[in-house]
Amino acid sequence: YRAAVFGPDGTWILAAHGDRCSFWDLGTGRRIRTLSGDPSVRIIQAVGLSREGSVAYTVSSDHVVGVWEVASGELVCELKGHGSMTRPLGVDPEGRHIVTTDERGSLRIWSIAPVLPSVRTGHPLTTARLGPHGRRMVCPLEGESAAVYDLASGEREVVLPHESKVLRAVFSPGGERIATSAKDGSVCVWDRDSGERLATLHGHSARVWSAEFSPDGRRL
């Protein structure tokens, strides 16, 4: 599985494998339903959910973002424009915008109709995540760190230094904490405002590609 995300009530997850995205019940371990792509051209590489869990987002190997209605499993629309690898970031609390990044260092903020101006970070980007209030973004940078950006000004607020290449960075549900996962198998928890490292978690024997907080923010 390349990526997974908790549903908003913590009872199910959405996980990507090959050209498919499946919803799984955490209580029974059973598959609830599956969203399928075209296996000849599309490998799903990342997934995301709207805050209330009614809309799913997928990023496929042809750099297209799919927007899906969770209840019906139907594809609502596709967002195109990136020329290199993209990752989903999530949506703002009102559900009006989503954000994608690419390896050329571009960040796109999308509405359902027009595309809002891009933000330039000056770094190749492979993933990023919006804060729960839609005002901040956190993303791994080239090298061994991650950074928090203010989306209104585009300014970098704080840098989170790691001992290994950061592969994923995510906000806690309240937005006051950040978790980073790294190539050396470690996961770190940070204070968003000060950049202070609060904890370093070990246990994985290989690189940690993804990290997610549970809905109550008590588990990773």
C-alpha cells in the first residue's frame, strides 16, 4: 500500500494499492468499497479526504488529481496542470480548495473552477499538508528538514531540522503539533509555533513513508 488516511470518525481508513483505492472498516478489517482507476495508465500514488469525509482525493501516476464522492464512489472531476509528480495535501475547513505540489517546486491551490495563484518555495516538493484551519502548510524540504509556511503571505514560519531525509510531514487535528517521518525510520513530533522537538519515536526498521494522526490526536 502506497498511502492511507483515517476517516474523520476514526472507524475506517482509505488506502491506495496499485490502481485501486479501498475503504476499510477498522473494527472488522473488512473492505467496505473500492474506487478503481485505469490499470493501463494510472497507478494511485497518494490519497486524501475532505475534513468531513464526504470527498476523496487521489493522485495518479499521470499527475492527475481525481476528486471522488465517497458515498457513491463516483468520480466528480479531474484536476490537471502539473507536469511532474504531485501529492494531495487535503482541503481547507470549508471544503472550497485543495492543494497539490510537484517536484519542480510549485504549489497549486485549486478551487472547483479556477486555479488560484501558485506559491513558490524554492525547493523540489514531493508532498505537503494543509493545517486544519487552512492557513498554514507543512512540507519536507530538500535535505534533512521540513518547514511550515503561512499561505497568505507565502513566508516560511519555522524550520524543523531532522537527522535524516524527511519523507512526510503532517499536522495534528488541532494544528498545534506536527509529525515528521524520515528515511532513517524515525518519527518526530514538533511544536508548530516554536519548532521545538517534543518527541522522537523509534521502532521501524526501514524508512517511514507516511505518518498520520488519529482523529483525536492521541495516536500516530
